[in-house]
Amino acid sequence: MTISRFVAALVFITVAAVPSAGFAQREAVRAETSYLATASYSLHPVDDSGVWGQLQIVEQATGGTLLILSLMGMEEGRTYPAALYVGNCGPDRPVHLELERVGRENDRYVGITESEFSFADLTQGDFFVYVFDGDTIDRPESEGLDVSALACGEVGLAVDAQP
């Protein structure tokens, strides 16, 4: 090893081992401005319902996630129930999380659900969202759908597996 490389290595080790005030300030700024993870998933009409939308999953700094369901093609003045199910779009699947109804008083196209599930739990799992026509979600207690589905969209790893 040449003397110049030895000196450069020694300087690097010294600087890395003893952080300066500037280093600490940069790290504090980086921590304050770091971005939380988000993922978006499309929902498509079922049986030409005309209802479609998007589910956005947002990691919260305090833990858990926000699930923001936005819909288009809805009838004015109505609210729409929705739920996150395990598996792929189809009947007879377990309910993972019931979502807030879409059609909020201050924004009729959005439903926001606060969840204790982590971002990784939701985005690395195999789930789907159904939006329903009616007053309730489908609960798979009997075969088939008990409530008409208006829109469906895959969530998590299942999206990457589709052609």
C-alpha cells in the first residue's frame, strides 16, 4: 500500500469514526424529511357496473396504514361499502378488513380507513378489494356473493403475478 492510500484510508476511518456536528445535522434533516411508503392499486368494474377506482395504501409514521379508496361512476347521494379480502377477486373469500364506506360527507368519492396492519403486511400479501352495491359487504357465510359487487381490484403480491 502506498503512503497516499494509507493516509487516505486513515482519514476516511477517522472521519467515519468521529461524526462531526455537520454529520449529525444532516442525519437529523434526513430523518425529518424521509418519505413514507405508498402503493396504489386499480379497481375495475364488475359486470359493466361503470364503477371503478383506486386503492392507495399509505404507511403512517406512527405505525399502521391508511387505506384511501377513491371511486368514480357512483350514483350521487349514495355511499358504497367495501372490504379487503384474502386471495384473488372471487366469492367465498375471508374478510381481512372492512373498509370505511365511500361517499363521505365532505368528499363523496373517497373512503379513508385507518388500519393497524403494516405497509408490508398489506403490500406483500395476497388480497383484493370488493366495492358493493347495497348497505353491507359480502360475508362468505354461504356460497357465492350475497351482495352485488360493483368493482374489484387485486392488492399486494397478486398484482405482480398477473399477466
